[in-house]
Amino acid sequence: MERREHWSSRIGIIMAVAGSAIGLGNFLRFPAKVVDNGGGAFMIPYFISLLLLGIPLMWIEWTLGRYGGAEGSGTAPSIFHRIAPKMRFIKYFGILGILAPLLIFSYYTYIESWTLAYSFFSITGQITSITDQLEMKNFLKGFQGLEQNQYFNGMGTSYVFFLVTFAANVYILNGGIKAGIEKFCKWAMPILFIFAFALFFRVVTLGGFHSPEYTWTVQEGFGFFWNPQYSSLRSAKVWLEAAGQVFFTLSVGTGVILCYASYLSKKHDIALSGISAASANEFAEVILGGSILIPAAFVFFGPTEMATIVKEGIFNLGFVTMPLVLNHLPFPAFLGFLWFFLLFLAAVTSSVSLAQPFITFLEDEFHLARKEAVWIFAIVTFIICQPAVLFLKNGVIDELDFWGGSFFLVVFATVETIMFGWVLGIDNAWKELHAGADIKIPNFYKYIMKYVTPLFLLAILVMWLWQEWLPILLFQNIEEANRPYIITTRVGILLSIALLVILVRIAWQRKTEGKK
């Protein structure tokens, strides 16, 4: 067996996994979900979902990943096959651990490029003079190519920033696990936190925003964020939104942590590393992400207008509202740069992690050199990125996000949980989780991971199928003009699944023949 790369240090793997989890979901999606679900009404279901779903899945993926990595298996198909060699079909479920991150990467990288562009627009003063919400929306739409206006005549500018962002991702990936991803995360994560703390303290020191109609304060903004509303516990929608956010923010169900953990040695403490990475992510999301954007927007717009802004678009708080807030403060160009470059660093640490499962699959199963695998990945993903870039207005990103960023994640996580607690066996899995560990996980989590987490996932899956499957299948709520683009996107996803099935089949046959 060829020697695989390993992380150079414990802090390196923690930074990398935390970087995978800390992304646009922490600073853009989480605040928007909190606002859209009534502030504090969201937080109780969120923390319960974190304890019963997020943290158990984090440990499950670390455990299964290291277990597979011991035999040179770095992606879900081969790891699942190693756990259950007699279940010949099980490896094909692992395809979702390669497909989902590829689908997410295909649109995430484009959104990531917006943050780099807005960093440039901030520091050069192009958006610092805009103080009207409608004008800021027009600037964003013009940049995205959704309309031609006084700011942009087409999407040429946004495409240039996409190319730069895509090239940056390929450059980092080309360096490998240690010299590429780990090295980048080691300096990017501290800078990210420094920028976030600077913005956090600036928000905390905001005074009330005075107008003839109302006066809102930072304290009231934090109250909106944290005051619990127990009536929300009866809302299925809030529970689904909270569980979905936990998935999105921790990067569980994507196959990324599974892949990262395969590069660990048996002596590595995955119990402590797992909870450390999860804690860093939650600190970034709740203490920093939520506490920067929500109180700042609350001070300037109040709860009613803030909710309206979110309903008009999940990115509006970050790309429309936050720049307007910063433009009312001293040094708006500098503060704007801090905000958007913070988002860019967070996005890059996530996007390179999304690339790794497919690259590892090519390296491990087809014995390609790192640079060869990266260039194949770059060519394939550059092609599949184009629909998301060119047909944003036709709902392609929303379609990719549903399948790659929602549905497939829940299905894959459900399979992982069953593999951990029922196929590998909870006693064997618990022993593997604690191998080399300096901490002892409370025993009640053993039963949560075997019973509660899979039942929670199955409940989410059933509710999704019950509420969403038929409308999605029948293209309800999709404009007639956009249906050809959505149909083409779904056909592309099906073809991707078929191609991965073929590749997994070829890899399995090569392994079988090699053992003869």
C-alpha cells in the first residue's frame, strides 16, 4: 500500500476541519435563518439539534474516516466497503460523499467570488457612497448580471472575479494536504478571527440609530437574538430550519470530514479534535457571526424591516444591509474590507475542503499523483460551475443547493449513522472513537449516536419527503420559463451519479483483481 499524506499537527487538522465548517453559512446563512424564524425562537431548536445531531455526526465522521484511512481508504465508497465487505451494494451509497461536495462546490465558489469582489469594491470606495437600500440592491443585481444598470453593463466583472477565485482554490489544492490546505488554514483562520473580533467590538459600541419613527439599540438587537420563545418548539418549520443549519454549518453529511479524518494516524485524539473543531465553528457562528450582523442590522432597520430584507433574499443581510450599516460609520472602506475579506477567507477554507473528497478518490482508487488529480478536478468542476455562474437568474443555484446542500446531506448522514452504530457496531465504534483519546465522551452519547441521532435524521427525511417531494417533482413554484434549466440541471445530476457509479465499479474491480 502506498504511503498517504498525513496532517503535520493536531492544530493543523483542527484548523482545517474548523475551516471546512466555518464558511458563509456562519456569517450569512445563520443570521438570516435566525431573523427569518423570529430571533430567539430559533435558538432552542438550534442548540438541541446541535447536541443531538451535529456533535454526534461530527464524531461519527471523524471515527469512520480514521477507521477507513488505516487501510488507505479516504472516501465514503471504500470506507463503507471496508466496514461492510459482504454488503456489496453499500459502497454505492458512498457516492453521495463525493457527489454532494462537488455539487456544492459548483455554486459555492461563485458566491465565494462575490466576497472577493466586494472586498475590492469596499477598499476602492465603489460601494461606500451608497446609502440607499434600493441602490445597494441594484449594485448587487448589476454585478451578478441579473440586470444592466448604471453600475454594470453585464456579468463580465463578476466572471473575472470567479476566475480569480477558482484559480486560487486550484493553487491551494495543488499544494496537497500539508503544504496546501493545512498551511492555508493555519494563517487564514487566525486572520478571520481577528477581523471578526474587530467588527464584533465595533458593533457592540454602536449607539442607537435615531429617526423620526423609531430608536433601536444594540441591547435590543441582542435581546431579539437571544430572548427565547418557547412557543416555537411547536413549529415543525423551525425545527427543520434549525437542523438544516446545523448540517450546513458543521459540514456534516458532505463526506468532507470523513475524507479529512482518513489522513489521521491511529494515535490521533479524534474525540478531542472533533469537539474542538465543532466548538470553534459554533463560536464563529453564534458569538461572532450572529452577534455582528443581527444587532448591527437591528440598530439601523429594526425587527420588521430586517425580516422583510431577509425574505427578499438570504444574502441580502450580508451584501446589502451590512454595507449600508458600515457606510454610516467612520472609515467605511476599511470596515467594509474587513467584513467581505473575512467572508472570503471563510469561504475559501470551506471550498477547498469540498474539493478534497473527489481528489482523494482519484488518488486512492486510481493511484494518480496529486497534481494529476487536482487538474482533473479543476477541468471537471470548471465545466460544472458554468450553469451556476451563467444561469443564476433561472434558479440553477437554488436547485443545486436543494440536492447537494440539503437532501443528499440528510440521506448520506443517515447512512453514516447506521454504518457507525449498527453495521460496525456501537461497541466497536465507541472503542474506535476513543482510541488514542485524552478525553472520555459521556456514555449517554453512546446511546444518542445509536438511537436518537438516526431517528432524528429519519424523522427529518420523512418530513421532507412528506412536505416537499411531490411539489419538487412536479416543478411547483418554478416559473415556466425556468423549467428547462431545472430539468437540465436534474439530468446533469443523474448523469453525474451514473458516472460515479461506473468509476466506483471500476475501482472495485481493480481492487478485486489486484488481490488475486
